[in-house]
Amino acid sequence: MSTREFDIIVYGASGFTGRLVAEYLAKRGIERWAMAGRDASKLESVRREIGAPESTPIVIANARDAASIEAMARRAKVVISTVGPYQLYGEPLVAACAKTGADYVDLCGEPNWMAAMIAKYEAQARESRARIVFSCGFDSIPFDCGVFYLQRQAQAQFGAPAQRVRGRVRRMKGTFSGGTLASMLATLEAGKRDPGVVKLMRNPFALSPERGAQQPRDDGPIEDADLNAWAAPFVMAAINTKNVHRSNALMGYPYGRDFTYQEMQSAGAGDAGAKRARSMTNQGRTQMALLAFAPTRALLRAFALPKPGQGPSREARERGSYEVLFVGDLADGRQIKVSVAGDRDPGYGSTSKMISEAALCLAAECENTPGGVWTPAAAMGEALIARLQAHAGVTFQPA
């Protein structure tokens, strides 16, 4: 029996995504949880608006006040952090959880910061038994757990892992979150200050303890002849690929040491697909070139990023969806396909459900996972997949 006051504390509950997480927990009827942030009046307003019981506790904590963050961490089994960009605001909470033994989940898609946190806090988290799990939203649960699911299916059917896995985003209706864009901008600016960040972002093994096999290129259009389709670069591959390889390493290389993973977005078949893949590639390169220009980033911050508390309407979130195809090729030529699909927009609706279930999973079902810095698949694996299918509208199935 836990001696902690709360099973879950949602830190950043007055922000747009934090509010969605709090609303989800309230509607799920979860007990022993609290809402946390800097402003009690804002938290009280959110509590009323989402229909949470008035008895739902409110905890005041501020990233600029280390004592308040540590006090909050000591009260929780798991802290959900929705306060990003994490490289600007996240370290005090990671430090507090590693010190106090509280588990932690976030929505981080900032590998440069994640690598720094691993180096700085993994040993302490192991000692305190805190499980620190980054990337528990659209980046990277569908991809990290999708590869995990495919490899389990390959072992069950063929007795061997897939040596090569390709992830192909076949459908994505909805927007990336404002937090994702803010994180990208923060990472670009970090790269301007430190060229090592650029090198890290290009390294698929940047979060892994050792470098693996040479990986296939994913920076231009390619033809998947066996799928009768073309594919183009996918902006989140730089995040997800690193988590997939870290999962393989943390679990003792069940995918193999010669495992390769390539993640792209589908562009369609034939000449039309090839044309679209080229167009998508060129558009992505143009966008990244513009983002590298400081005045463009300033304009985006001023006019494009959602303000605190803003985001797509409920109707827009519910209209959204996504599907990712994973194709695994075994060393002997056999092939396996699975798909992962979500029933809400990836950036907000599905993400808020996924991080909530990740926190609930850590709180209730992962006693055998020791302290340390983890990925979703390595920390929670099949237990998380079962929760996502039962509660979060995310399906994993053969394709």
C-alpha cells in the first residue's frame, strides 16, 4: 500500500493539454488524484469547467520554486507533466522526482533535453526507484509501442524478431499541438547555440547506451515497392526513432543488435504518389529552412502558437484520427504487418488519453519496472497497450 497522498498529480492542469488530462481522469472516475499549477484560481476554474468534484485537491507548485516542486513530488506516486517546452521548464520536476522516488511521465519530444536528463538523473532515479518516462503522447507511444507490438507478434508467429521495421503514417487528421511546435522552436534555438545539438538530432542512437547498425535514410522520397506506395519524410521521426532504439537497448536487444527502423509518411501509389512524395519532401525542407530563420520563429511565437488555455475545439479533436502501418521484415524474408490507430486528433485528444493511461499504468501495474529513465514500451509494454485499447481509443492489430 502506497504511503503517498495521491496516486497521480497533473502538473500544468490549467494549460490546454493539462486540462484535457484532468478532464479525462475526472470522467474515468479516478480517485486519489490532484490538479497542480501556479495559480489556485485558474485551477479552481478548470475544476469547475471540466466537471471534476469540488473535493478534487489543488496543489500549488511553480517550476521556479524548487521547494514547491519537491514538496509536490513527495505527495504523488506519479506526476504527469504537461508544462513545456521541457528544455525551458522541465528539469526542476525531473530532478525532484528523481530525488524523492516519484514516478514521472511527460509529453517530451525534445531529444537534446532528454539526453541531458538521462546523463544527469538516471543514476539517482535508479537509487530512489523513480521511473522517469518521457514521450508519453503521440510522440512516441504509437510508434514505440507499435514496434514493440509488432516484435511480440513476430516472436509469437515466427519465433524470431523482425530485423527491419518500417513505420508508415497512413492517416493523420488533426493538428500537431502548439506544445510540439514550441518544442521544435526551442530545439532549433538550442542548435544555434550549440552545434552538438544538431549532431545529436541526426543520430538515431542519441538516447541509447551504444550505437547500433547503420540505419536506412529517411530524408527523401522513397518507393515501397512491396506496399505499392511512395513515402516521404515524417517530421516526428527524429524523435520516435530515438525512442524505439532506446527501448530495444533497455530491454536487452530483443529486436536484435542489427535491428533497423525507418519512419516515414505514406504519399500514395504510382506516379501521383511519387509526385506527392517529392512535393511533401520539398515542403518539409522549406519549412525547416524558414524555422531556422530567427524572425520566422519570432513571428510564429507571436501569431501562430496557441496562447495558454487555447487549442482546437472538442468537435475538431473528436473529428481527428490517425493510423500507422508497421511492416516487419525477418532475416529469412518472411514479413509481418500490424497497424496502430487512434480515434482522436493526435496532438491533443489522443495524446491526453495516452499520457493519462501511462500514468495510471505506472501507478498500478508496473511493480517490476525498476527505477531509471525509461521509454513507454520498455517501462510498460503489454500492460500499457492493454490499457490504451481498453480505455484510450488506440487499437493495435494485425494489418
